[in-house]
Amino acid sequence: MTYLVRSLILFVLLYPCRAAIAEDYPTRPVTMIVPFSAGGPGDVIARILGGAMSATLKQSIVIENVVGAGGTLGTNRVAKAAADGYTLLLMHVGQATAPALYAKLPFDPVGDFAPIGLVTDVPMILVARPNFPAKDLNELIAQIRNAGDKITFGNVGLGSASQLCGLMFMSTTDTKLTPIYYKGGGPALNDVIAGHIDVYCDPATGPTPYIQSNTIKGYAITSKKRVATLPNVPTSAEAGLPTFDVTTWYGLYAPRGTPKPVVDQLVGALQTALKDPPLINRFGELSMSPVEPERATPEALEAFLRAEIGKWGRIIKAAGIEPQ
């Protein structure tokens, strides 16, 4: 019996099963794991997205926060979960930085997952304490250079968006900042407001209301165009630093081996959700927007993830950060 004949027989035998999987899925609630604490940007995005996707899937999506180890605990939970479409992962750029930050990962960020698609690119905002003397980004960079490493920079620890933004900023401007570590974005923002640290960089969802109320200073937002919620904050390019290009992108994944019919249903639910007017409006209120439909696909997410792993690997190595 030839290979072709065997393949045809196998396809005929399995096709009804795969079709049944596609037709029946999902028959119970789906769990979306977020590897970060409740109330943070990833959690907020997951709840908005889960609500929109559940309307298409006709099943509720339950958000479960699994925190610890820079997001790798929750990510590993999904990597080891049953490949049946009932356990999903919403993970940010940390999926790409983990190989450079951790010496022994318990999972392969690419090989252990079935990508569903990109969800959103959340721009970062570079902010400073309210009484910081620089009036714009150029003056901020000049003062940092003049101060050597005396300017403090808040971040939320290894692999966090704030740390990555700081690394990109220092790499782009050839400057040095002294890191001050926090357990969460809330305490870091509070210390910026109180003037206890000088500079902070965070996804736009966090600092936006404080910039709007003039509680802290916003110097640049890393989006291609200004956002409606912060019309007076220039983009990095407008502020004179076009290569300061970093976003906290989020992708949706299932465990490797999830049947293609199930993945296809999830892709369809994701793309429908990203066109949903209430989701678009809610994202807009948080200074972000859904990705274009062509990026909300498994192929686009996998290609983007591979490129990001290479980019951040170079940046992290250049910063002298040794894998833990």
C-alpha cells in the first residue's frame, strides 16, 4: 500500500471525527489564563476580549490569573494543558523575551503553542515625576546624560513591560538609568506621582488618567500616531526619537496539538471580536486599538513572535542581563 493511499484512508477515517470536533466545540466554558495579576493591563484586555469572543463561541470565557516568575508560571500551565481548546493563553511581549531572560524555561515559547492571533499593540508612555524640570523629550534625554546614572527608573521586574521599555529607551539613547524595582505598576505609578522616582515607562492603559489630570508628565507615546485620549502627548517620532519603538503586544494561544478545526473556530471568534464596536470603543478608552485582521491569524502571530524573540534577545544581551 502506497504512502498516498494510506494517507487518503487515514484522512477519510479521521475527517468525520475532526468535523465533529469543529461542530461541537465548545460545549462548556473556556478558560483564558492571564499570567499576571487581576486589574493589570493584561487582565483588563482579557476580560474585554473574553466577553466579545464568548458571544461568537456561545460559551462563557472564564479569566484565570496565574501569577509568578515573570508570567512563565501561567504560560507553562497552558503549555502543559490538554490540547482541546478549553485552555487558552493571553500573553504579552514576555512570550518573546522569556528565552533571553530565563536559562531553563519549562516550555518552548514557539513550539509548545498553537498560535491563534495577535490581539492588540498597546503603546508605551514615557512619564516623569510632576516636578521633573525637562519640558520635552530632548531635554529629558539631555538631563539624563548630564546626570550619569543618578536618574532613577521604576520598573516592575524581570520581563515586565516597564523593564523592556526602559531597556529599549537606554539602548536607543545610549543612556544609563538606575532601576528601582516594584511588585506592581500601581506602586510604581504612586511613587512617580509622589516624586520618589524620576522616570517610568508603562503601557498606556496605566498612566493615561494621571497624564490627563496633569498629575505626572508625559513625554512620548510609542504609537505611530497620537492617541485620542492623550492628544497633547507627542509620538516618539514627533518628539525626536523615531527609533524608540516598543509596544506591549498581546497574542492569543492554545496548547500545541489543538485540532485545526478548533483553532479555526477560535481564530474566527477572535477576528469577530476585534471588529466588535463595544470592544473597539473600550480599547480606545484605554489608548489602544485592535490589530488589523491580517495580523489576527496564527501565521502572523508565529512570524511576529519569532522576529520579536530575535530582536529582544539582542537588546537584553547588549544590556548585560544574564539569564536567571
